[in-house]
Amino acid sequence: MKILGIALALIGLAAGPVLAGQCPALIKQITDQTSNRLDTGANAARELVREADALHKAGKHAESEAKAEAAAREARINLIKK
């Protein structure tokens, strides 16, 4: 039972950096696809991306990813995830 607990803890620790790596990729996709657009969806998405980037830098990766997904929905962008 101890071994199972240790194994789960190690898996949890290993998953953190993986999730952290997805935020910048999502943010870049949205930024690239909204940079030339002037519509309200793109403007709203750019604001949400700024918030997602701040969350990423604060170490709140799950919240950052959720914010990036909201930005993509706002701009009607299909994100490519790892």
C-alpha cells in the first residue's frame, strides 16, 4: 500500500511540468490567430490571453489553461493540445 501511495505521488509530481508546458503553446496559438483580427471576439480573446499568461506566470496552470480555452471559444479558434 505504501508503494502505491509513493507511486501516485511521483506521478502527480511528474504531471505538473507537463501541464505547465501547455499554457504557453495555447496562448501562442490564440495570439497568432487573433493578431490580424479586429472583431470583438478577437479583442475579447486577447484580453483573456493576457489573463491566462498572468495565471501561467503565477503557477496556476489549470486556471491558465481554462482561461486560454475561454479565449479560444470567444475567438472561435480550435486549439491543438499536446
